Amino acid sequence: MEEIRVSSVDDRAAIYRELIPQLKSVIEGEADHVANLANISAALKQVLPGVSWVGFYLLKNSELVVGPFQGKVACTRIKIGRGVCGKAAEQRKSVIVPNVYEFPGHIFCDQESKSEIVVPILNGEKLFGVLDLDSSEYNSFDEADAEGLERVCEMVSEMFVKKNILE
């Protein structure tokens, strides 16, 4: 396997343009979804500046359960509607939080987290889970991140549908 590399660190849209084809080649050759989610998490943490935690929460029995991630120990289960992850799952849309201290009901798994973005993994209206990224800096995520991470989540959704993995 080749190393994941991007040439730009300042232009988020350019990072995703370079990263997504590399991620596709990583997951196309691997049948195990846990391995794929682990490698996606590692790649995102590796190439996105300022990211302190990145990982997946997967929908199981009507709640989000932590899946493969990179970073500090995480909350294991999150109810739909609770915190940023639960809100993104409930609303079925990406949620960007520039300052987690200003988000009502934020769940502090990592006390150093200052900003967050959560993107739902969807197939139509069917929810598979969410992709969650935290940063120890304020205002770390923007619309370029939302668009890029939504494309990553589309790849993950396609993988889940193709392999008939989740509920």
C-alpha cells in the first residue's frame, strides 16, 4: 500500500481533491469494512491540519456506537439527538461547530476539543452512522470540510450498501 499524501496543507478543498481518489483506491481493494474505516480515519488525521480526533460512530440498535477512530479514548455510545454527533444523525445533515463551548448539550469526550464537524453517513434517508472530527483549535472546520467529508461519507455509504454491512 502506498502512503497517503497531499501536496497542499493550506487549501482544504485541494486536500480533499487529492485525498478522495487515494481513499477510494484503499477501500476498493479491501473487503473488510472495519479495516477500511480505520484507514480512512488514519488518513484524515494524517492529512488534515489541526485535527485532534477523527472517527466513526455507527448506528446500532438506534444509538451511535464508536467505531474505528484515531485519537484519545472516546465516548462509547451516543443517543440520537445528543451532542454534535447525535444532532447530525437526527437532522441527517452536516453540523459545523466553531466553538464547542457554545453548542448546547455538547458531549466532552476530550476536554481539549474546541471545534468539531460531524457528517452523517447516509443512503437516501437511511442513516448508517456519522463521521466525527475534533480540533483543539477554534474555528478549524468550514464548508470546504463539510463538502469534502460528505464525499468521503458517500464512499463509505456505497461500501456499506455494496457489502450489505449495517442494519
